[in-house]
Amino acid sequence: MTSKPIAFTLNGEAASFEGERDTPLLWALRDHFGLHGTKYGCGMAQCGACTVHIDGTPRRSCITPISSVSDQKVTTIEGVNGKVADTVIAEWIRHEVPQCGFCQSGQVMSAIGLLSTKPDAGDAEIDAAMRGNICRCATYVRIRQAIRDAAKALST
Amino acid sequence: MITLARPTRREMLAGSGLILALALPIGREPADAAETSADPIFMPNAFVRIAPDDSVFVVLKHVEFGQGPATGLTTLVAEELDADWGQMRTAMAPANDALYKNLIYGTQLTGGSNSIRNSWIQMRTAGAAARAMLVEAAAQRWGVPAAEIDIERGIVSHGTHRSGFGALAADAARLPLPSSPVLKTPDRFTLIGKHVPRIDSPAKSTGKAVFAMDVTRPGMVHSAILHPPVFGAILQSFDASKALAIPGVLHAAAIPQGVVVYARDTWAAMRGRKAINAQWDLSKAETRSTETLHRVFAEATRTPGAEAGRKGDVDAGLKSAAHSIEAVYHFPFLAHAPMEPLNAVIEIGDGRADVWNGTQYQVGEMKAVAETLGLPFEKVTLHQQIAGGSFGRRSQPLMDFGRELAEVAKQSPDRAPVKHLWTRENDIAGGRYRPLTAHRLRGGVDAAGEIVAWDQVIASQSVFSGTPLEAMKIHEGLDTAIVEGAVENGYRMINHRVGVHVLQSGVLPLWWRSVGNMHTSYAIETFLDRLLELGGHELLAGRLALAADDRMKGALTRVAEISNWGGSIAEGHARGIACRRTFGTTVAQVVELSRGADGQPKVHKVWCAVDCGIAVNPSIVTAQMEGGIGFGLGHALFGEISMTEGGRVEQHNFDGYRSLRIHEMPDVEVSIIESGAAPTGVGEPGVPPIAPAVANAWRKLTGQAITRLPFSRGITA
Ligand code: FES
Ligand code: FES
């Protein structure tokens, strides 16, 4: 590896990656940083299972080359925190959203992303923000309910 | 009464080793792992393990892939044990038919929506036996009669004496097994039928749940596989030079299933897979298009086929009918596309193998691995994981995946442990589909409007053709899985005949959530709707009059109540109804829809009544109905695997194989019918009624009967 390491912030800590620069962030996270909460579902930005936050915005890590996150803040399900995250996760557990659970890291990260910018999101905004996240178990009824209740809790 | 043997010392050790290996039981935060890592010391049977710290482990013989057995089976034990829900933990059973077989199938297999059904008495007996021994241990320690001892929420008490389970565990372990532990009567249930929080929600909401894909082993490499581009194609030669030039790629090898690329990480393996240049021999390949197959299958239904069921005289009935109709239905191949593509970790060496996998058929998968590696079964250890969905995909009659995995292990560079991961493209274009199927229905009503003839001929592939199960499952050209729900179709029929053609194609078929019920439900409930209308019947009343049993009547009545069937609805909306019994559970659904902007059905709301006997966990029952409705709806709207002339699959990922998304998910209202009957399953029965209910509503709205699925293809402008 001749090129210089890619430096970024991963879950609040300095991180550096020395492998292939075009490695998707997803595989860097999973195979090199041992963070397995972020999932592979399609590899082409179709399913949202790989959703992480880059500088606070939900992004599909499967199509994000690691070189593009240089100097940016990457947050995964393992590192996400704060009031919005806590509220969303609490509602997820209370509504018993997950079935197989495999899509849920991505769902939760998308929901946190939505409510971080729009704490009072309504149904149309929920649909728009979440339609990139496939759940093959079709837990959508509870996803919607959990986000509605999280929005309620956050906006009071 | 089921008697549960105390496991042998070897089995106990296997069990306890297993639990320790699973330092993070599902549903638990890491903080709990230390707390629960205490070695269980009381193991009264194969299912219950109690540790000195009061943790109660329930060993799960069924795979948890979302349908809820981790919570359900644990509830059954906790109920009879009078444990506190907070002290319950789960562990995965190893592959062992003697201890962990499905009591309905006789082997350790999860399917047929019967995890709770087959375990209902067994798991409660396991809990009751453990309870009796804890009580006896307390009686001896305190010198009081066992009959006077009480247990409530994990606390054993008598007068001023109180103890947790852990403190009694060592004594209890020395007692003889109770001969016939007494089970509670349902009026004494405190957990069954109540709200018990799903045990895996926390881990699955925080990214902490560990799937096979998340397992790593020291020195592990990653592999990806290139499968034949056409079903039945055989590898002639391949050139891996481009793949091997990719940094991180270690090795490429041909195995019977395709070309495998080994690499230091997944990304390199996937890139290597794409860079393989392979030549295939197509001489034995299936090169027909799905359009051709649809034609061939529909054509076959012109003759009666093997008789699956017959009542009365259909031909006479058709002749006497005042009005008759005929319809030909086309059902496409469907991929399961579980969210977690098939994958596993395998490590071989020293005449043994270890496999980390979330398999639906523990024993079958390990047999396939053992056979392929030439090892005795006992030398293959399964470390069972939770699975990211399955819908039937994680078991196959030939256990193809286990065989592929073992071949991958054989070629692994330096015999390194390997994580073998299918890409989504492997998953969607790789076969093992819900078989393409055609139905031909002919029916008629007499002058009074009564249905006097129902003739149904089905042409489909059999999941069992060409497998060791063929002799057992196919009799005189008849595979009963194909006609599931069609012979006893839920309605009283005077003249009724069901015929089957088991056809062949080079595409490998597989059971798929609700199996034959998926297509038979659609054909039956939509055709019935038309016949009822032809006979001048109201569609609910007509069904109620024909319903063959009270549970079906009950479900129809309930769904009519909660949906206010017959009440006024919004302009431009229409409703449809369907009711099916699948694997012993009856589900009735009412759908309300309108025409969406894209000209396709826009489903606004689904009402669902379910009779599954005692609902062990009402929240999970409801979730399975919601999920089953979404799954069934998505496939009815867009689900199709198609092949062009030449045999190439046209769908490779979720762009081509559309999945239901959140904005397409209707509101769902579920009502569970109160019942004292033994529980039946809920994983599959929510699926079959939804597609016909939507089609019935659509016909009401537009006059168009949809006979070709998916709707995106069957609805023509
Ligand atoms: S894996 Fe990234 S969107 Fe599917
Ligand atoms: S919970 Fe299984 S895919 Fe979403």
C-alpha cells in the first residue's frame, strides 16, 4: 500500500484505513474495524441495511468508497447516541419492531437521521425518509408507529 | 405425556459448552453476558439449564429467523417453571435429532409453522420437571412438605423461607427426575397469552444481535462464489488471472457448484468473483424462457392429471350448471430473498469441522457437510446462529448450501477458516424458487345459484423431484405440497375434483413461506368470489354459508365485524375478502384499496382475524400477521423471477426483484380469536389470504379479474 492512510472519525474516535481506497465503507467497517452492526443486503443502495451517518446524514455505506469519508465523521449503530437515538431505540424496543432483525440497524439509523433534522416528522416525511430501507419481514407497521411515537416524545 | 430424559454427561457438556460459547445470548446486552456466563449446574433435561446466578437458559431446538420461537419456546418453559421473565436466557441447540427433533417431522427441522405447535407440551413439561425438582430440593432443605411450597416469579418460598433458583440448583441436580410432572391448566397461566416482551428486541434494535455473517474466526478468509449463469450449465474452464491480480485476492478454485474466490476481505472476494472469466457448457442447461414455461404449464392443465381429491361428479355438475366459468392462473417463480443472504463460517482440521450458520435444518445441514467432507456426523459441530430471515430458503431437500460450504472449505488456502457469503445476486438469480405454477379452474352454479361444480387442475414442479425425499413425498404422480389447501379447500363442495401434473424444469424449486397454500389460496378465493357472484350471493354471506367448519366461520365473522363489512366506504375505494386455513391456523382478511397513480392497487388498510388456538404471545401473533400481509402483498404486486429465451434470469438484485417498501404498506388491524385450543403456528398463515383479498377488491373496483401474477403484469391498462 503506497497511498497514504485515510483518516476519519469513527464513532467519535480517530480512525485510519490503509487498505484499498475504493473499498466501500461497509466492508471497511465490517471486515477491518470489526463493527458488524452495519449490514450487507444488496451492495447497490437498494435496501438500506448498510445505513450509517456521515457527518450526521444517513448514507448507504455499501456505495460509499472509504476514500470519500476522509476527514469526515462516520457514526454506526454501535456509536450512535444522544437524545434522538435513545428515543428511537427505546420506541423500537417498546413496539417490538424487529422480526429477523437483519434490516433493523439500517432502519434505526435512517429513523434517527430523520428525527434529528425533523423531530416532528409526519407520515409523509416518514415514508419519504424510510422508503429506501427494505424490510423483507415487512415490519413497516411497527416502524411507522415507533417513529411516530418517537417524534411525539421528542417534540413535547 | 412426553417424558424427557436427563441428558448424558457428554450431552450435558456439549450443552454447557454451547452456552458458554454463546457468551452473548440473543436479546441481551453485553453487560448481561458476564452476569450469565456462570456455568449452569442444574440441567434436568435437554432444554433447561439453571446457573447459580439464577439465570435460566432455554435451549432452542428451532431456528429464530424472526418468527418468534426464541420468545415463544422460552415462555413455555418460564410459565411452568414460574420463573421471572427477566431471568430467562436463550441458547441455541446443537444439531441432534435424539434430543432436539421436531416432534412432527421426526428430525430437527423448522418449518410448517409448527415450532410452538410441536413443542407446546414438550417445553412445558421441561419447565414443569425443573420446577418439581427445585421444589423438592427446597422441601428437603427446609424440612417442609413439597406440596406447601410456592414459586412465584422465580422465588421459591414457604413461610419465612425464600430462595432463588440458583441457590437450590446444586441440590436439585442430585434429585431423581420426576416421573410425570403436572402441567398447569390454562386458567393459571401468567405468561402464556399475556404480554411478554420479545426477548430479542433489544439486541436487534441496537445492532448487537450476532448473525452468522457477523462471526469471525482467527485467520479467517472470505469467499464469494460465481454460480452458473443458466440453470444446469456446467463449468468448462475458467480464467482467474484478472481476479488474482486484485489486491487481497488469495486464490480461486472450481468446485461442483461454481468458481470460488478467496480473499482477505469481502470486498476483494466480491470483486474477484466479478473478474472471473468462466466458460460454461450449456448442453444440459434449462434454456426455456419463463414465458415458454408458463405456456407449457398452462397447456398441461387441459388434461385432468393425477387425481388428488374427488367428491361427487364434477363432469355431471358442469353439464347441469346454468352458468359456468373457466379461468387459467399463472404464478411466477419467486425468490425468498431473506434480508441476510445465505452465508456461513466453516473451519476444518484434525478430522473435524465447525460450522457457524443460522440453518433451518440443523441436522440435515450438518449431515450434508459431514458427507461432503467424508467425516462422521459427530465430528461436525454446528454453532447455530439466529438468521436474518429465511421464508424457507435456509433448508433445501438436498441441503445444497451445506454441500457448497463444505466444498468451499476443502479448497480454502492453507485450510484457513472461511466465511462464505452469497452476494444478493447469488441469492436472487441462483434458483431454489417458489415453483412456477399454473391452475385451471372450471366451475358452475345451478339455476338457484348453488355451486354445483368445481374442477381444479394444477401444474407445478415438485420440490421433491430428484431428491431422496421423492419416494416418500410423491405418490402416483402426486405431490401433496402442490395441492395444499386445494383438496379440503375450506368450503363445502358437492362436485369437486382436484388434479395435479408434476412437471419438470431445470430450475430448482423450493418451499416458500406457506408453500402450496400461496398459489392454491389465490386461485380458490378469487374463483370462489366469481362463482358466488355468478350465483347471486353476497361475498361474505356466501362464504359463511359454505364454510366447512366453525373456526372458519368464526374468523370470517370476526373480520367482518372489525372491518364493518358492508358499511359505507370512501368514493373510489373497494373491498375484498378472503379466508384460508394454513397449517392449522385460520386467517380471514378484508382489504380496502383504490387505484393508485400508477394504475396498480393502492392498499389502504387490511383487517385480519386469526384463530391460532391459544395465542402464546399475542404481540408476536400480531407481528406475524402484519409481516405476512406485507410479504404476501409485496410479492403479489411485484414479485417475479423471469427468464429470457436462453434461460438467463432477468432479476439480480432488489432493483429488478422489487420488494414492498414502507410507503406501500397498508395499515393493519389484527384481531386474535380467543381460544382454548392447543396453539398452531403463525409464521406462514398470514400470507395466503392477502393476495386473493386484494384481487377480489380490485375486481370489485374495476371489474377486472387478475389471473396472472404479479399484479404489475396481470393488470393491463
Ligand atoms: S447494502 Fe447498502 S443499500 Fe443495501
Ligand atoms: S426484520 Fe427481517 S428484514 Fe427487517
